[in-house]
Amino acid sequence: MPRLPRTRLPPEIAQHAPQNAMTDPDEVARFYDRCSDLMRELLDGLSEHPGRPRPFPDIEDVIGWPRRRIASVLGGVAHLRHTEFGGRRPFRFQDTRQSASGRWEMWSDADQARAVRAARRDQSDL
């Protein structure tokens, strides 16, 4: 039986390193401005379904990416995250022990998604 998609996170949901998730919309916008086109594409995809943890392959399918591209993109942005943002990230994670799928899952919360959409609009105005 297929799983029903989640639309809202329960408040008690366990996250991997929640202290690393960005909460300041200006910081999310700055990250969006500084990251690669592929990372922006990933953030755009996450912002379309805020509050809904999904395993990497499901996200890649929606974006139209080949398998394992998310891992590559996250590796590519690691230096930026650590040197300019203190390791913080504009999305959230669940690890394999926390997620419903038993795989790493990621999502944007509602505030992060709003900040990404605003940053995308600001860039399109240039």
C-alpha cells in the first residue's frame, strides 16, 4: 500500500542537527544568492513542498535529476556552508534512524520555503 504524502510535520519530529538549520530569512536569501545553480534548483524544489520530509530519490524524481545528484550537490556546497555560514543550511534533515523511509530525508520548513521563494523572485527581477 503506498504511503500517503505528509503535508504537515508533527511538532515532535526528530531532526538531524536541528541547530544547523537556518531560521533567518535574510541568511537563507544570502545563501541562495551565493550557492550554485544546482543548489538553487534543489532549494526551489524543496520550497514547493514545505514541511514534507522526502528521501533523496523522491526529490530527484520531482526535480528531474539522476540518482545521487543531491549527494553531489550537497558535497559541492559544503565548503560554502562551512566557510560563510558556520555550517548552517537552508533546509532540514532526518537521518536513517529518524525517517519513515529508513533513508536520509530532507525538507524546507515553511519559513525557509518562503525565504527561498522570495530570493528566487528577487533574482528574477535582476
